[in-house]
Amino acid sequence: MPSLLLIVFFLQLSIHLINTVGAPVINEFLWSLYNRLPTSTSADAKNQIELQREVIRLKREMNATSSQDEFAKWAKIRRSHDKILAQYDEKTNNLKSFKSTFDRTVTAVRWVGTNGLRFFLQFWFSKRPLFWIPRGWVPRYVEWLLAFPRAPTGSVSIQMWGIACATIVQLVGAAVVAGLVLVREQQQGRQKVKMGAGARGGKGEGKKEL
């Protein structure tokens, strides 16, 4: 079943990417994307930003006004500041409450679409061989292990294929990260060498002028 092989592989890849990036980062990205769409909270989010800017503006204006020399003006700004701040706090609390519900919903959907789907596939196709290995290639106990827990002996079960995919994805991911870190360190080393060479060249020109 090539299609099931690919489904399990990409499912393990998705789980690895989610765990690598982190659920909070994904939730924040989806929340930002959700507020950019014409949704029920997009207007509230924009209004919150406007109120925040207004609070900051009034705060600066109030600090720039003397409460002793210009008390009437300062008191007027203070009342406006407190009013806008109360509206901002109310809007922020409402958005935080909705965002908590949004995060729980996204987390539940993400779990159902990844780990939940993985558990379902492992249960539903536990007796079905994903592919067969040539007879006699491996010892009998290895054949039993590859077919664990309920697939026919001599085949590879969906559980073992999932473990193999997860292991390969983790190894390749670790190798990619190590390669990126190595390339970055090499680039930083080359920049330091160039900066050192430039500094030495500048000193040499200064000596010649003297």
C-alpha cells in the first residue's frame, strides 16, 4: 500500500515539524492569521491596537504637562487617559478570553489531525501488512519483530513503519540543523578573517603615511 506508506511518513514528518517549531509559535501564527481575515475578532484586534497607541500618546502628553502649572490641562488629559485605558483593558481581556478558546480549539484540531490520526491508523491497519520482505533475508525473530504487534509474519506492520519513519525524520532533521550551524559558523569565521585583514591593512597604510 504505497499510499498508506506515504501517509504515515508525512504524518511523522508533520509531528516532528510541529514539535520542532513548537505549539505556542504555531498558535500565535494562526491567531495572527485569523485576525487578518474578516472574522469576528479582526475589528476588535485593530481597535485594541488603536487604543494602545492612544493610551501611549496621552501618557506622553500627560508626562509633558506640569500638574502644578497647568493643572486643568493635566487633569483633562488624565481623565481622557483613564477612560481610554479602561476601554483598552476591557478590549484586551475580551481578546485574551477568546484567544484562550482559540488556542484550545487549535490544539485539539492539531492533535486529532496528527497524533489522533496516527493512533487511528495504527489501530485500524494493525493486521494489514504494509509491504513484505523477501523470505530468509532476516532471522525469524526479526521477522516477528517487524510484524509486531498483529501483522502477518514476514511483513512490516504499520507500527514498525511509523517508528522507522520517525527515526529517519529525526536523524535527517538533526543532520540538517547541524549542517546549518556549521555553515553559519564558517561564514562568521570568514567575516572575522576579513575584518582582521582589513584592520591590518589600515594599520599598514597608516605607517606608510608616517
